[in-house]
Amino acid sequence: MYKAFDESLTDTAGQIEKHFERVLSSFDQVPVTQAMAYAVRGGKKLRGFLVIEGARLHGINVERAIWPAMAAEAIHTYSLIHDDLPCMDDDSLRRGQPTIHVKWDEATAVLAGDALQTLAFEMVARPEVGSADVRADLGLSLARASGAGGMVYGQALDIAAETESLSATVESINHLQKHKTGALIQWSAEAGARLAGEDPSRLGAYSHALGLAFQIADDILDVEGDIDTVGKAVGKDADLGKATFVSLLGLKGARQRARDLVAEACDALSSYGKDAECLRQAAHFVILRQF
Ligand code: GRG
């Protein structure tokens, strides 16, 4: 059932990795650039896939879409590197491999994250991406999605919530996750419409629901997944006494909410018809994934 999506996701991941190799090999090969190349390897590349698939829906070819796809993955990878640092989640394993501060050191991890963040803005500003208006729109929206009103805000709320789990509600977790993981997923899905200079609201509605379903699936994996398959430590939320969709809704309730969100995401694509089948399959994949 998920063949078209599976093939497409694998193919996209390969193309994104190849482009990263090309771009990163143009820098002096020092620990920070080696750490960047190591960090962008592996992972599902779901955000890059959303950019390329959303672009295809709007008639934009992969030669243009690959740059914002790399931007989404560069911001995502920077967030993972910094999130794994001892001052944040303190993780030693990511994608089944040692994290950057473990394989190199903390300074290299901070700098590799910083440089991936700035690389993302270089990627959307490249002339191959489109007109100056399109590039400015992509850069502005990416800054908003990833910065103090987006992902960083969500991360700050998450850190604060570690000490305030008693007051957490489904609404407050929705708000936190909408920013922490949702904002970049939403930017990724909307980028294709932005590349075409078109209204991103249908892809926005799709990815808003998708982002929340993704996070619920992540909370479920933290409870039910095993370290070898997930590729990172599991059971951390419960150990820290953190409020999650699972702790608030229970496993059954969280699964049902995720299924409802997937249905909502698919409904938002109805006007695209059959062309959006791959994005619908992506929504189903997000809650069935094991890693
Ligand atoms: C440090 C500014 C800053 C932000 C960090 C998103 C985030 C904010 C931290 C990541 C922590 C985390 C594990 C969140 C759960 C959701 C998530 C982003 C999972 C990992 O994403 P996948 O499954 O990873 O897409 P791959 O490895 O496939 O790329």
C-alpha cells in the first residue's frame, strides 16, 4: 500500500544526501564541516520529502525544490545536534550513531549546528531557487518557522515544561508541539506552493495536522519503541516525568487522536485529487512508523 511513498521517500533522501555531499565538500575539511556531513547522513528526510512532493503538486521540478528541501533538513539537523547536547536532552545516540558532541566535542557540535542553520538560509537564497520575491518569501517564512516564534520557542516551552508537568494540558502540549516540531514540518510542506508563488493554505492545513500526528507518534515510540529500531534513547519522557500526548490521553487515546489527525490531513488535500496520493500515504506512514 505504501510503495509509491516508500520509493519516493528513499529516492528523495538519496538526492538530498548527494547534494549535501557536493555542497559540504566545497568547504575546507575541518572537524566542524566533517561533523556537518556526518550529521546530515541518515534519517528519513521526511521534511525534505514534503518540500519536494509539495513542489511537484505545484508544478515545480526537483532541480529547484532540492534547495529548500536541503534547507529544511539543515535546520532539522541543527535542531537535533543542539537538542542532543548535555545542556539540553543530553543524548549519546542519534540515528543509531554516536551524537556529535560524543564523536567530536561540545564546541564542534555547537558550531556544526550553527553552521547548518546559516547554510539553510544560503540554500533558499540561491539563484536556482527562483525569483528574488520567492527567495525572500522562503527565507522570511523559514526564519519565522525556526526562530523565536517557531521551533526555538517550542523548544524553550518544552524545557520549561520539564518543571511544570502538573499544569500541562492537551491544549498546552498542542501549543508547544505546534511550534517545536510542527512549525518546520509546516514550512516544509508549504514551501512548494511558495516556490510557485501560490497560496500555501491547503498544504498548511495538511501539515498542521500532520505535524501533531507526527509528534503523537513520537510520544508513542518513546513508550513502545526499542532503542535499536528507533535509533535513539527511549523511555526518556516517562523517566523525566514529562507530560506528553500519551501521559495525558493514554496510549489508546493518543492512537485515536493520531488517526483523527491523519484523516484531517488527508481531507485538507481533497482539492488536489489523485495527485496528492503520495502526501496522503506520507500522513499514514507518520503514525505507523517504527523509527
Ligand atoms: C535545539 C533549537 C533547538 C530545537 C530543538 C525539534 C527539536 C527542537 C528537537 C528534537 C527533539 C525531538 C527528538 C523531538 C521529537 C520529534 C522529532 C523532531 C523527532 C526526530 O525527527 P525525525 O523522526 O528524525 O524526522 P530523522 O532522524 O528521521 O530525521
